[in-house]
Amino acid sequence: GKTSIEYNTNLIEADLQRETNCYYTLKPIDQVLIALQFYASGVLLQVIGDTTGVDKSTVSLAVHNTDAILKTITVLTHGKLHYGILTVD
């Protein structure tokens, strides 16, 4: 079965995918994992970048994108987030 991280990433995957001609872009799951690492550790973006091998600006964008989408979902579901899984009454 899928983990709750994979399940929730699937819910927001389309919003995290970017149309770009860049050689390298982060997969939605990577963006979510980077954002979760930032939320959990509270360390500087540069530290997250150094530990993941991703540029600081890319870490910032991943955190920003994931955060914005999660805030939107929280509003749409009236703040019902339960153990990392979205629930709607």
C-alpha cells in the first residue's frame, strides 16, 4: 500500500508539476519530501539544500509551492487535516 505521504502527494501532484524547458525539475514527491524536511527541522533552506543536494532557490520554491497548495486545501476542507490525510465531513 501507499504511505500517507505518497497518498497526499498524489492529491496535489498536478499542482506541483511544472511545465518547463529546464533540464532538471523536481518531481512532486521530491518537492513534498523537501518541504516536510523543512517543516520538521525548521533549519535554514541552505541546510536542507546541502543535505538533499538541491540548490537553495529550488528548496525555497518547493517549500513555497507545497505550502501554498496545502493552505488552499486546508481552506477548502475547512481545516480538516487528520494524521496527514485530508478528511472532509
